[in-house]
Amino acid sequence: MKKFFNEFKEFAIKGNVMSLAVGMIIGSAFTALVNSLLDNVISPIIGCFNTGGINGLHFTIWKADIYYGAFLTDVVNFLIMAFVVFLMVKGVNKLSDMGKKKEEEEAAPTTKKCPYCKSEIDIDATKCPHCTSDVE
């Protein structure tokens, strides 16, 4: 049983699990922020054209009230969240690409191709060791 708890402890303390936990906390806080933006800023502005506000927009089929205003609020909420996630992923990808470009720039070529026999030769070679041609 002690081995099980030690394995669980190692798993829980790993960087990926901690990053996931931080991401979930920030994500829930950001969701609350977007919901507040919609409920307190965007919905009242749209609701100016309706007395009940955007969440109150509905129509009735037989005896069922269909609240399409609440659905529209959720759609706008989703679009804002998806756009922000897209921007975050794009930013992270750009940062990771910058690191890769620096590594590629640092790795200068050490070989070149002989223009006559097309074999790989040292970058500083003036004569091809394969075909004995003079290489510029």
C-alpha cells in the first residue's frame, strides 16, 4: 500500500499535473470573467432593444417557453472563449517556434555537395575526394 501512495505522490507532483491544475484554475476564473462581461456589459447593450433583456427573449410553442436569448448568450460566451484560447495557443506556438529558429540558425552547415558528382564533402574542401574535381 505504501508503494501505491509513493507512486501516486510522484504522479501528482510531476510538472504536467501541476500545469493542468493551474490551467484549470485560470480557466475557471477566466470563464467567470467572460460570463460577467456578457451578463453585465454585452447583454444589457443588446437588451436595450428589448424590455426583458437578452436572456428574457423567448417564444412559446404550445405551452413550452423557448428561451433563445439565453442560448444566444451562451453562443457569444463560447465564441469569446474559443477566440481567447485560439490566441493563447497561437502565442505559445509562436514562442516555441522562436526557440526552434534560434537552434536552426546556430547549427551552421558543415558539408556541401560537389557540383560534379553530387557527393557530400566538407564545407572547407577545395577538391572533391570522390571525383577529384576542383570545388569553389
